[in-house]
Amino acid sequence: MMKRVIVYGSMTGNTQAGAEDLAALLGGKAVAAADADAATLAGCDLLVLGASTWGMGELQDDMADFLSGFAAMDVTVSAGAVFGLGDQFGYGDSFVDGIADMAEALKDKGIRLVGRWPTAGYGFSASRAQDGDEFLGLALDQDNEEEKTAGRLRGWAEQIKAEV
């Protein structure tokens, strides 16, 4: 049986709710970034990182702190995926930029990135998380498209299962 861990950084509870929903969909466990360590990730087959983007493209504080320590952790993970929350209209020029930071941290550890998500249907102007016509992971906008979140999470979870 695969061990799937979703590590999240959340300030308002939106990312935590998304991580818990995703954990249920993937058959994994959601863990707050402030509580995650090498023991949490030991034997992990799939590591999902999730956080919101704040201000002008800044990663949520708990996730930023986790990533600082993650670089030095002695862990082996087969595959990784990332999801991020942002406001595509209020902060359209830095929408879900945090996805790029989390994806980079996974790549730096040699973890194979899965779960790219299409940019079609979003209304942002720029994002460091964009690569061509895809995001490096799932983009969620609870401020403007809350009604799409559950469907996007379900679709993304199925996509990840197929890619792992």
C-alpha cells in the first residue's frame, strides 16, 4: 500500500480544508507544515505540498519554513505534486506563485513532479507557476471560484493516481 502525505501551510483554513479533502481522495494523511518532519515523510511514496500565495507572490510562512528544513531532510520520495491557493483577480500578476517555490523544492530533491494542471479557464495575467499552457500543479481560487474547488480536487486526485 502506498503512503501518501499531504503537507500544507494554511493561515485562514482554506488550504487545510483542501489538504484534508485531498487526503481523503488519495487515501493519505494531511499534516500541517509546522508539524511535518523527516519522520512524517519516512517511507512516503507520494508527497503533496500545498500552500497559499500571499501579498505579491510570497509563499505562506509555515510552508516557507518547512521548505527551508526540507532541503536538508534525508528522505526518499518517488513522486511529488503541489497545489496552491490564490486570488486570480485581486493578485492576477502573482497568481499561485507559491506553486513554483514548492515545485522547485521537490525537483531539487530529485522527486518526480506529477499533477500539472491546465491554465485554461483561469483569469490571471501572470504566474511563476505557469509553464506553457499548464500550471506546475493544481491552482485553486477560494476567493472567486469556490464552487469549482471540489471538482478540481476530485479531478486532480484522479490524475495524480494515474500518474504515480
